[in-house]
Amino acid sequence: MEKFRKHIKACFQRIEEKLGKESCSKWDTHDFKALSESIQEETGTLLSVSTLKRLSGKVNYASHPNKTTLNALANYIGFKDWGAFSNYCDGKFVKEEKKSSANLPMKSLIVFLLLGIALFSSVFLAARKKDITYNPDDFAFNGKSVTMGLPNSVVFRYDASAAEEKAKIEIQQDWDESKRVPVNKNDSVSTSIYYRPGYFKSKLVVDETIVKEKGILIPTPDWVGVIETDSVPIYLDREDYRSEKSLSIKASSLKKYGVDPRASRTPVGFYQIRDFGELYTTDFEMTASIRNDFKSGKSQCQTAQLVIVHEDGPISIMLTDKGCISDIMLYAFDKTIDGKKTDLSGFGVDFTDFVEVKCISKDGKLDIVMDKQPIFSFKVPDIPKKIVGLSIHFEGAGTVQHVAFKNNRGIMYSTNF
């Protein structure tokens, strides 16, 4: 894996040189979009902006990319495929001896001739495939969730009849390319199951080209409490987190589900995904009063995270003990702030009492305010995106006392515990 990271880094250095640009660590979404279009124009393969960000190291991602993606990057910088580029990076150069056909027997000449014809045919077919471009208007793609509860299934309806006869057609659930499901070109319906609520950009993919996208809202009927896992979350019974005055997950309640936060790190959370009405990223104020209630065993750093969900991604804010700020990160509007490279001491808090967090978006700026003190700001894009939910997460246990959203028209949502 370490060797692979070095090769990827070397690849992007060559891309920077080719484009005459500064380090891709300083690029914004527009730069990655331009790179995506350039790669598609030269190689015939469309790589998404999110894929390029993850590979370049702009966004953290642990999974290994697929062969098609790596080959496209290698082609773009002048190599036959990723294997050839990897060999180049490792200094493996093979010198082939030139042989005269005059000294070869007739049988060998025939074999070489046939191989040459086969190679020409494969190159011709590959070049022809690269020339194929799909018009999104020739495809149809839609989807709708079937319930308000969890888990939730989505029925996708699609028309991919415009694709080539042997084209590979897939439906991708969200940003994760590993969650692609092959579908038949001549079918029109496919279903997928979602275990977490949220807003997901599902995609219709034809031969690695995203031809259509559809925003899928997986709502909750009310606040939902869960124990987070790597795959399917554990849904908590309502009586285990809901009271008249708050939402609260206690360490003692987790024993019922066979979980002991003292023995292992246990992330828990609350989700409220819904239509809040005319509430957008360019004009809103979110207030939340929260407290992490657990500090024991492996959870020595009391950590909490608030995630405001909108149609173009999340706004993620993390709070922690003052001594643990190096381990936290912020994310908003395609910008990641790493606590190891940035002074985020303002997000170090004392959880012996409730902490009031505010996010105020106004006049192109998002201010994060902690206990009435402004501590950080993000620039807000001009194009408004609809806010569709909020999730609040704790390590071990935690309590939410109050949540409210408002804009310049007034209060759009307020908890009523």
C-alpha cells in the first residue's frame, strides 16, 4: 500500500507538470473538474471529481481504486497502463533485443503476423470505443424511496437503451464507487436498500461514464438514534434515547444491545432528515445545545460531531476535549480543515455542562460560534443548496438538549422534547 501511495503521488506530480499548475493540494473543485474533462477528452474515460480528489489526497479515502481508473491516469501522462507506470516508478526497464525476421523460420513469421493482426484489431476497437460519447439527454434515470422508516429501499427507473450493445451499465448508490450494481441495458427497474438516512447522489453509469444523477432523500419520521457500525447500524428503541426534555444515549443503555463503550470505541448518533421548507445554505442559522456524557476506557477524548446535510454535501463540525483538538477535522463546501495542520483550539470544550453551537450563514460567510464566541469561518458558495437534515454524533454517549433552524423569515424548525 505504501508503494501504491508513492506511485499515486508521482502520478499527480506529473499531472501538475503537464497542466502547469501548482500542487493539487491547493486546487479547488473547479480545478478538479477541469482535470476530469481533460482526462476524458484524451483517454475516453470519465473520472469523477470526487474520485480525483480522493486519489490526490485532497479528501481522505482508504479504498483502492479500480483498474480502469488507474489505467486512465497512466494513459493521461503518457503510459500504456498503470502497470507500465508502476514499473517506471520502480526503475524496471526491460531492453528488448531486436531480431531480424530474415533469420526466423516460416512458422514463427506466421505466428508474428497473426499476433500483429490481432494487436491491430484490439487497438482499432479500443480507439473506436474511446470515440464513443454518450449524450445524457438520451438516457433517463429516476428514483424514489418507498417509506419513511429504516432500512429504506429505493426503486430506480431507468432507460439505458441508447448505450452500445455490450456496454457495462451500473447504478451507483452514492459517492462510493464500490457501491455499483450492474443492471441490464434492456431492463428498466432496479432496487437498492439504504440503511442510513441522508441525501445521496445516485448515478447511472455507462462504461464508467456518469450519464445521469439523481438526488435521493432517505428521510426519518422523527429523530432516530443509532449505534454506528462499519456496515449496518444498530437502531435503538425509542425509549432508549427519547425523553420529554432531551435526546440522550447513555452508556448503561447500550448494554441491552451487547455494546460496552468502555471496552471499545463506540460511536452513537441521532438523525433528523427531512424537508425543513425554504432553508438554504446561503441564509440560515442553526443552534444546538449538546453534551458528551462519556469519558472512560478507550474513550479518553470526549468527542461530538454535528453534520448539517444539504443537497451538495455535508457541513461537518467536531468538538472535543481541549487536549484532543489535534485529532479533529472540519468540512464544508469542498474544503477540509485538518486539526493536525490548523489551530482548532476554539473547538476544544468543557463537556461538564452543555455546549451551545451556532452556525450562521449570511452575506457569503458561514460563522461557527461556540458559547457565543465566533471561532471559525467558511466562505459560502453563491448558489444556494437546500438543507435537508442534521445528524449529531458522540463517542460513547451523549445528550442533545435543543436544536433549532431559522432564516431571515423566522424559525423553520425547533425541537419540542
